[in-house]
Amino acid sequence: MKNKRLAERTAEEKNLVRLELDALVRHGAQEILAKALEIEVELYLEKYQYILDDAGNRRVIKNGAHRPRVLLTGAGPLEVSVPRVDDRALGVQNEPRFESSIVPKYLRKSNNIDELLPVLYLKGISTGDFQEALGKILGPKAKGLSAQTIVRLKRVWQEEYKEWSERRLDGVEYVYWWLDGIHFNVRLGDDKRMCILVVIGARKDGTKEVVAVGEGFRESKESWGSIFRELKRQGLAHGPKLTTGDGALGAWAAMDEEFADSDQQLCWVHKTANVLDKLPDSLQSRAKNMIHNIYMAPTKKEADLAFDILIEEFEAKYPRAVDCVRNHRERLMAFYNYPAEHWQHIRTSNPIESTFSAVRLRTNKTKGCGNTNATVTMVFKLIQSAQQHWQRLRSHEKVAHVWAGIKFEDGIMVEEILDGKVKLTEVSVAV
């Protein structure tokens, strides 16, 4: 009993410290905000200090403050009084009247709070739980942020997606593509499950961006072909130099028809999972290490040797596991013809997989996504949000070399263009 009372007292003390800390943060933020508003007004008054009346007094002066209002911020709700300025004299001179850029008129919540709403929704908070969630984050004064707000936001997101999906791609060039699809419980009719197909691309400057997000049936050739043809209609003249994806045959068949010049790289993460699934648990760790030795080899020659060892080791007893990699050997080795600095990016479709983890979290939390439009829009907004944190490709200057058609062998440049002519260079082993 004594220990229980002690634990309860400790918990109360911790809550008290937390409340005091929150209050301290809000108090500090409120003081900083008030000081910033004062400085903003002082700078404005200094700008028009030359406007004087007949007695030599300034005609643009501070005139008290507006009625206090509560502003929702990342530090919680803050009470703010925006200074008032008597600047009627500026109306005669056609000068702009004072309006705070820090706290504009009618502002009730900061931009960060506006961004908080879609983040909470897209990360799994259902519309019915918004009031409780926001109350925990922002305090009891968090008003005006409700489920209805999210309903309106979803309509805005659908318009954004429609405008984005019709954008022009004239002159846009992608050196690398990553393809993948994610399945949802939304039905498209005839008991067909919905699949969202996603294309992410890397431009010549090494930056990555979402290229296409569209609905389809499974990962069929027809569905992927529709995505690629739509990109062409938007003005995309050329496909990528290399496309990375899983073993879905529909994507590769569609690439062969629409962008036949693009090299194809199978994702080693997907392929490893497929092989291990065909082996007993006792052998999976050993096989995983052997597969790792293939795609981590510094040269294609060493990778081929490790490949042959894997085949020899498991072919007799587990032919299905061996065929799973042997039948796609060329597509699995394509990355060796590209810069070694890019291998970690192009060996797998991880750029899409990491983004899809957020999508799966959302659908698991809400037990579904509603209708087709809502699902596509949600995936688009999640990927658009994730895109802000995507890292540029390593040695991005070599991306332009790949686009220019310069050849690489074992990750090392073997041709360079000088004065419009191709010059062979010495090949060294990639590290």
C-alpha cells in the first residue's frame, strides 16, 4: 500500500512538472510573439516618420491594440493582442495600410496547425477521434478543428490530385524509375480488389519525385500500360534509363511496349523474400547470406561466381527456389552497368516501400479507405508528404552522365565524352 501511494505521488509530481513545463513554454512563446509584433510596428512607424502635420507631429502613430484573441500554435493556444496603428494619413498618399504579417487579420491558427490536420488524418487518426487527439496536443482551447474540417480538406485534396495528375511533363527527363503497387480492400466491381500503382522518378539533378499515382486491377499489364500511356499524353517524351521494381510481370510487359529502351532491374529485397519462402526455415539464414553475397559483390564477375554457388548449393533439393532467381538473372544484375554510388538506390524499390508503410498504417487503423477516389487521393497525399524528406541520390552529378549515355562497367565509368567524342578510360574495381 505504501509503495502504491508512493507511485501515485510520483506520477502526480511528474504530471505537475509536465504541466508547469507546458505553461512555461507557452509563456515564453507568448512573450516572443508579443515582442515580434512590437518590432514589426516600430519598423513600420519608422518607415513613415517623415509624414508630419502642421505642428510637426507624426501622423502615423501607434494607437493601442486590438482586442485579444486566442491563436492556436505548435506551442499550444496563445493569447495575442495585435498592435493597432493610426495610419489614416497614408490613404491620401496611396501607401499600403498597416497589417501584421506575423498575425494576419482573422488568423486563428498557425500554418503548422493547418499541416497538423492532414498529418494526423493520413497517419491513422479517424475523423471521429479528432477532438480528443487535438485536445491532448493543443489543450482544451483547441476549437474549430473538427471532423468536418477533414471532410472539407479531403475535397481540397481531391482537387489537388486532379490538377497534379493532369500536369504537363514536356521536357521532363527521368533517369531512374521505381515501380510498385499496393492493394486495398476497396472493391472495383466483380469482386476485384483495388491496386494503387505508383511511379517514383529521379531527375538528372538527382532529386526524387513522385511521377504517377493511379488505380488499377492487380499489377496487370493493362493497368501499368494505362499509367505509362497517360504519362506520354502529358508530354513525357522518353522513359528512364533504368527501371527498378518487383517481379510483377505486368509492369515489365508494359515497359517493353511503352518504354522498350529502358533497362530493367528486379528488386533484390522482393526477390530474396521470394527465394526464402521456397526454402525450409533451417536454411533461410544461410541462403539469405548467400544472396547477400551476390548483390553486394564489387564486380559482376564476383556476383556471377556467388550466383553459381547458390545454384549449386540448392538446385538438387530446392529447384523452385533456384529457378526463382536463375530465370531472372539478367534483370537482377542490371545495376552493375550503372554508377557504383547509385547501387544502393537502384538495387531495390525501397523508395516506394518505405512510403507504402505509411499507407498501410493508415488503412490498418481505419479498417479501409472508403471509396476509390478517397483511396487514390490518400495515397497521393501520403507520398507527396513523404517526398519532402526524400534524399538526393549520391554523386548526383553522375546521374547526368547516365542520361548522356556514358557507359559504366562494374559501377565505374568506362567512357567519357570529350568535345563530342567518346574516350575510353581505365576500369578499376568498385569499392
